[in-house]
Amino acid sequence: MSRIEDRIKILYEDNHLLGLYKPAGMLTQGDRTGDLSLLDWAKAWLKKRYMKPGKAFLGLVHRLDRPVAGAVLFARTSKAASRLSAQIREHKIRKTYWAIVQGRPRPPEGKSKAFLTRRGSKSIITTQHDPSGRAAELTYRVLESRGPFSLVEIALITGRHHQIRCQFAALGCPILGDLKYGFSHALPSRNIGLLARSLICRHPTRPVDVTLESPIPDDWPWPPG
């Protein structure tokens, strides 16, 4: 089996931005496990590629959960980091995900709104009267259904912790392999059927849009076996 870092792909690079494909199972940012993160790998790659003395700057502007694969965007300059963070706050970055879920969401295309709050390592549904609750909103459409599973395309309007995982579990359609949010069993890889398929942002210094599109992972479990 190949090392997880061998599956990283460069999706976009210029003086201000670096877009990467993160394999499922890899951390976006380091944690107490000490496992290699995408951020650490990217800093080392930039340092080697450009023979930089000292540490390479790389700004983390968003994250993907460890068991999720897909497109991740980093800022290579402080100006880019600041402007991308502003786009995120203003909900101007467009993120599209694919999810393999149990059952068939009803209706097959629509909008899901909820209020989420953190409880330890999970997010749970709460009410608008809960002072810790934060509004969470997404749109979705079913691309295909096979047997007991559906492939769903999701556009995030907000970007809350575990938002897709929590909201689809609340709809009665937990994500394939997601034990934390109610799926019945783990996948052999311990990853889940969620892919950050694309990300579109405004370039921080030029009047153009930048699109990152994730490849489909080799072990993407659709159609389900």
C-alpha cells in the first residue's frame, strides 16, 4: 500500500495560492497524534521546490475532516490569507461536496436549514433559541440512487463544524461509514463517503475566479459494492 502522502496532488499553484488534493485519512492540520498533516507536507514541499531558507509561510484558511478527501486551498501570502478569510466570512467561496448517504433524501432536491452546536467532538442539532446554536444551511440534489444508497451533490452556504455529516444524519440519511453520526458500520479504510469535490474563490490579487476540482479517489465507494 502506498504512503498516504504519495496520494497528495497539486491542483493549483501561483505566487499567492496553493490548492491541493487531500487524501482521506490525512489530517489537514497537525494535532496531538503527531501524524503528518497536509499543512506540514505542503510547507516542506514549498521549501524544497523553491529552496527557501527558513520556514515557508502557508496560511490555513479552511479544513477538511480527517476521514474526508478532496480539495483544500492554502494562502501563500499574508495578503491572500486575509482576503480569503474575508471571502469565507462573507460566504463568497463556493464549496461543492459529494456524499454517499444511506437511503434517499426527500425531497430529492432541496435546502436544509438547522441550528448546530458543538458537544465535545460532535455537532448536534439545537434550536434557534439556544445561545450556542449557529445557523447552518446547505442545498443538495440526488445525483443517483442505487439500492439502499444515494449519491448526493451538496453546496454549502455556511461552513459549520461537521455540518454535512450532522445535517444528513438528522435527515435520516447518514453518510456511508460515518459511525460518529449514526451509520451502522465502518468502511475497511475507516474513512467516510464524503468528498470535497470543488472549490471556487476570487483570486486575492486579480479579477478572476480560481477553481479547484478534486479527482475522484481510487477507493471512492460508488457505486457501492
